[in-house]
Amino acid sequence: MKNYKTIRALVDRYDYGGALDLLHELNFQDTDVAVVINSCRYAVNFDFKTARLLLSKMSEERQADLEVKEMLKNLEQLIDGHPDAMFSELMENIKFQIVNEEYIDFLGRVYRFKEAILKYLFVKNHIGRSRFSLITVHMEKREILKKLRKKHKIFNSNLMYGISTYIHRYVKNDYQLTEVEKILNSDRMKGLIELRNDSIVGHGFKGVSLEDIHRYYGNPYHVLDEFSDCLKKLEVNLTRYKYSDINKYIYSLIDDL
């Protein structure tokens, strides 16, 4: 197929919008591969309902593919806020920023991911439900700060600092939780957060280079390993290569054009 290498290069970098634009130029906008790529374009922006709806427009033959069934199952879990699916998606999102050398956005994702892990740790420890969703009022910042103030007498308005104080004060004998807190508040991780705070996604205007990240933290891919370690301790089952697997399916669809 004409421009196959270009489309594959765009998909390799998770640039689903660019790949879709090229398919439109080649008049392949109504093909199954265009539908999958468009679904991914919405999914990586956390519009999971539209991503699911788009997959229903594939041919009946392709809707029977195991890969499509797995994508639909995953999207249902994401819509429900299932922790395994949501944290896996967030991890993939961080990886996209590294691959595409978008280091300021990478730092913003790291900050939010750290916050999400701490919020999950705190809320899961209080609710104790076997079935848990990240899309719940209990995960909202104001609700957590309210619990910290009323139940635990922690009055700091900084959410991450408040939860860290809670861990040191009330669950310091829980090895798994204290280990998670140590990883998230290590000097290396604090270095990344400082870079974030000084950038345009924080409170400053400084740019961020790969050299800056190496100087303060090291290889940015190691963040994924550290976050994975935290979530393993919290009994979250991650899927680390969702979009790599989807991309392989996309390549097979391109080959059939």
C-alpha cells in the first residue's frame, strides 16, 4: 500500500490523528483500519465512550476478531473506572510523552499519576470495597481533604502532603503502604516534581530537556517501573503494552488494504 511506511511510523509514535489524516488523504477513511485508528485517537484522550462507539462501526467480520473484543472489553472497564484498566491507561499515556519527547507534558503526567496513586491508596484503605472505581466521589480532592481534616486531624491543603502525613501517622506499620510512600517521595521523584513546578504546567516558565530529567532523576522510562512497583504493592494488575498490541493489529489491517 502507498505510504505504508509513513502510516506505520505515525502509529509507532502513537500519532493516531496523523495516521488517520493520511488515510483520509488516500481515501481509506471508511476502512476498518481507519475505524480502529480513530477509536485509538479518542481513547488516548480519555474519551472512552466515543472510542467504544466507533468500534461498533467496523465490519461484522472484524468485530468477531479477538483483538476487537479485547479492545471493547477494555473500553468498558475504562468507562467504569476499573483501577487495573485506568492505571494501565495512565501508564501508557506517560509512555507516549516519553516516546514523542514531550517532556513538559511528561512531567505533568508524572505529577498527576503520583497524586492518583496516593489518592487510591488512601480511599481504598478507607472504603475497603472489593469492587472499586476511580470514577467516584470518594476520589475527589475535596472529599479526601475533608476526611483528612475531620477524621485524622490533618489540615494541610496540599493533598499529596496530607496523605503522606496520614501514612506516617496512622499506617506506619503497614510495610506495603510505607514502601509506596517512600518510592513516591524519594529524592529522585521530588526532583521531577520540582522540574514540573518550575515549568509551564506548574507555576513557572522554564523549559524542560531530556538532559534536565537525567540530571534530576535519570532515565525517564524508569518512572514507569517505579509506578508499576507501587501499584503492584497496592494489588493493581497493570497491562503495560496495550497500545503496542493494538498497533500490531493495525499493521495487519493495513496489510489487508
